[in-house]
Amino acid sequence: MPVVAWAAPAGQGRPLAYWPPESGFFMPLSAADIIAQLATLVGPAAVIGAPEQMGNYLNEPRKRFHKGAAAIVLPASVSEVQAIVRWANEHGVGLIPQGGNTGLVGAQVPLRGDEVIISLTRLDTIRSVDPAAGTMTAEAGVILENAHKAAEAQGTIFPLWLASQGSARIGGLLSSNAGGVNVLTYGNARELTMGVEAVLADGRLYQGLNSLKKDNTGYDLKDLLVGAEGTLGIITAATLKLFPKPEDYETCLVNIVGPEAALTLFQLLRERLGGRLNAFEIVPALGLDMQLRHAMLDRDPTAGPSPGMR
Ligand SMILES: Cc1cc2nc3c(=O)[nH]c(=O)nc-3n(C[C@H](O)[C@H](O)[C@H](O)COP(=O)(O)OP(=O)(O)OC[C@H]3O[C@@H](n4cnc5c(N)ncnc54)[C@H](O)[C@@H]3O)c2cc1C
């Protein structure tokens, strides 16, 4: 069976080469052919072929990767994603799924320069929110902050919070198994995901949206797709776990002398508070000082300096 290549996560080498179908190697398409053929699948307005218009998709946050792309394609529906993947598989074109382009390891941008970025940003519908079942089904392109708002409008929370939440999207967060600041209580994205819908390498749709908590059937393909960084398929939607919204939060800053003291404090708080402790972070003095120096904080929120830590 022909298998289309996905971009491997950075640090794991180059993207997989194209595995040829039974008939032999692919005749590479020119960039112009790629753009023209994609336009027949999704319409010309959903294909970016001009390098000067690709900046938002190619420039990743750390500016470490500087390759171009053959094209950027922006499907508007699951069936368009399927058509693109099927076409890429037939022609041996490398596809790189992209969400909010906030990943810090460059896995959402090309490594060679002849790949097509498939941006999921237009699949941004929240299909349903069910506070009674504690679930939300959101498409891959939903911005995390919008998922938060939809959950909170129903008196619930989707407890994945991180600094990129205004741009990062559900498909990218799941594909990188993101953690965020509340990982201690609620777990990584994998633990917050009940089911996944994904387009597989040959264009078939894996329909694994599931909201049954006591599901003990068969293999858990969802757990494979989450954290796969697009290597096993393109996530198009996911069923996410919602939690009751806490009535209130208390935040406390404690000066400590070092990491050992932090662990002792953590153990104590866990014993006393159990599941009510939902975040615990060490802020090194260096980080706080930098914020003060650059006026990101107007005053030192701690009681005073502690040696090396706060
Ligand atoms: C300021 C900042 C703070 C951050 N803080 C944290 C943090 O506290 N904890 C943490 O875990 N991470 C953190 N991150 C990184 C975080 O993992 C990413 O921001 C986020 O998870 C990626 O989402 P995205 O939509 O931007 O995905 P992208 O960057 O677009 O893509 C990330 C990966 O997922 C793949 N991908 C994207 N969409 C799909 C899809 N639909 N199907 C299959 N594969 C797909 C891409 O190919 C790539 O491999 C931070 C990033 C920034 C910039």
C-alpha cells in the first residue's frame, strides 16, 4: 500500500522519504503543478503559492528553521482534508499538518522546502458541548482560548492552560501532547482527550470520536494519534474532557531555598489539599528578575529574595 510521508518531529531526523507504491518511484511534481492541482481540490483561494505570502506559516516562534514550502493549503472541511491527503499519497507529496504554528521544535514547518503545509485553521467549529457528560467536541483548528470560552459558558472548564493559548489550536495541542501549567492535576493533552477523528495516510477517515468514559474496547488508537505530531494521521476533531469550574482559586507565592525544599512543600500540599492543588511551579530568581527588569511586572510579588529561588 502506498504510504504518504509525514514530517517527522524535529530531533527525529528528516521527514520520512516518500515510500513508493508498487509501481516504483513517484515522478516529482513541480511547485506549479502542486499549486494547480491543489486548487482543483479546494479552490484557488485556499491555496497559497506565492513565497512572499507564506510568512505566517513558515516563521515559527524560535526562528530556527528557514525553509520554504511548495504551497500552503487551507482546507475548509474534513472531506477536503481527505481529498488533499489522498492526492498527496498518489503523487508522493510530503504533507506537514499545521495548527497555530506555535510549536517550539519546528515540527510544523518544512525541513526540506518541497513539502506542502496543510493548515487546519479553517476547521474551527466547536461541534458540541455537553456539560452533563463533561465533554466538548471541537475541530482541529479551534483556538484553545475559544475552547476555554465555550467550556466556561456552560459552567465547566477545559483545563489545558499555556502561554500560547491565544494562538495554539486543538489539533496541534493534541499532536504535541501539550501539558501546560495545570498538568499536575489534570494531566497532559492525552489524558484530556476522550476520542479523536483523523484522516489517515491514504485519505480514509478514522472515526474515533467517543464520549463513553467506561470504554474498554480494543486498542486505544486515540492514544497513538495524540502525541504523534502528525506522523500517523491528521487530526480533524477531538472529544475533550470538561471539568466542573472551581468556585474560586487561591494563588500563593512562597520563598524557598532550593528544589529540595520545593519538593517537601509539594508533598505537604498534596497531602493536605489532594486534588484541590492544581498547579505548582518553581520560578527561578532569574526568571522573575528578567520580568522586573523588562517591566513585565511592576513590583516584586515575593516577600523578598531567596538564594537562587523564589
Ligand atoms: C509561549 C509558549 C508557551 C508554551 N507553553 C507550553 C507549555 O506550558 N506546555 C506545553 O506542553 N507546551 C507549551 N508550548 C508549546 C505548545 O506545545 C504548542 O504551543 C502547542 O501545543 C502547539 O499547538 P499549535 O496549534 O501551535 O501546533 P503547531 O505548532 O502548528 O504544530 C505542532 C505539531 O503538531 C502537528 N500538528 C498540528 N496540527 C495537527 C493536526 N491537526 N493533526 C496532526 N498533527 C498536527 C504539527 O505538524 C507539529 O508537529 C508553548 C509554546 C509557546 C509559544
